[in-house]
Amino acid sequence: MALVGVLALQGSFNEHIAALRRLGVKGVEIRKPEQLENVGSLIIPGGESTTMAKLAEYHNLFPALREFVNMGKPVWGTCAGLIFLANKAAGQKTGGQELVGGLDCTVHRNFFGSQIQSFETELSVPELASKEGGAEFYRGVFIRAPAILDVGPDVLVLADYSLSSKELDSIAALQAQNQEENAWSGKKVIVAVRQGNLLGTAFHPELTADTRWHSYFLRMINDVGEGASSSIVAVGAE
Ligand code: GLN
């Protein structure tokens, strides 16, 4: 039986495991490099990416995580997990933060501001439309969220977000206050991407009752494959 690993150093790993369980799939907590050998795919949860990076460094996880990504195994990063997967992180307090990398994009940490600028919004995600023509709208939960500012040619944009003029003003003020070089001036940011075996979302599907992103990742695992192991087998929904 194939299992989905969930990096369990910090952040919302329990919520991801619960969402997988609702779909009848077992999520396995990963804290040590050797535990990655037991799983064919991995979710890196939201949380706090600098803390997660320090813990990953302490447990010597970075080389094993990079190898996992480079072997083409499916990996999904949500929020802080997306930052982990990005090739480049921009913005305040990113200096020296170690990243796993692999996803050809630049992610800006805390793009929208601090905790009080957290928000929920309706996103249009064509990939989530059902074959029967079901809804493609998805309610994204953004908590001190990053945003993707640019992507490489192999990256498929799954969802973007148009900034209101109020948000543009507050982001410009924040970037000026933090004396950021190359302040952002675009009107849209990218919030969900796919690049082959890698999936990244700036929001938190694990904090909602809507499991469509988890289902999307399970489909991705079946499409991409997970090396030697077999496809995902349900273990009985709750
Ligand atoms: N702002 C956080 C960071 O930089 C991510 C927030 C989250 O995962 N909800 O790590």
C-alpha cells in the first residue's frame, strides 16, 4: 500500500493527515531522513518556514528532501511548504534561509503583510472543475501568506489573485518600510502552481473542509507515479 508522507517538523501537518484520512488515504509523519524511504510522495505543510528550515537542518533533512524532489517523486508544498520548494525566496527576513528548491519560481514571504492581513478569498481554479462541469471556484485561506512573483517556462499557473488597489497601496507601503529592492508593482500574483512532480499553493487547503486540492494531489501521484511503489490505495474513508 502506498503512503503519503507529511513533513511533521512544525505547522499544520496534523490537518493534512486528517484531510488525507477523509479521502481514505494514510498520511505518515516524516521527521527523519530515513523515514522518506517509506513513502512515495510528500506534503510539506504550512507553518513558519524559518523555524521549519532550522528544524530540517537540525535533523539533516535537506539532502534527503532534495534527493526526493530530484527523483521526480510528487511533492506538494502549502504556504511555508511552498516557500521550501521554491528555487528563490524574496522579501523581508529571507537572507540565509535554506530552501529545498526544485520549483522554478520566486516566492515572496509574507507578501500581503503580517497576521492581521490574513484573509480568505474566492479563487478561480479551472483544474478543480469536475469532469461533469462542477464548480471551479475555491475558497483559499491565506495566513501570512507568500505570493509567487515569477515562474519559469516549465511551471503551469493553476491560480492567480488580483490585488485590490487598497492591497496594492499597503503592499507598496510595506515594501518601502522594509526597504526592499525591486518593490512589486504588478496587479496580480500567482498563488498555485504545478511543475511536473511538484505542486505549490500559497494558501492552506488543509484548514478547510474542502478536500479538492488533496484529491488533485492524489491524482497527480497516480499520474506521475512514485518510483517503485504502487499507486495510492484507499484505506477506508472515515
Ligand atoms: N509567513 C510564513 C513563512 O514565511 C508562512 C505562513 C504560513 O505557512 N501560513 O514561513
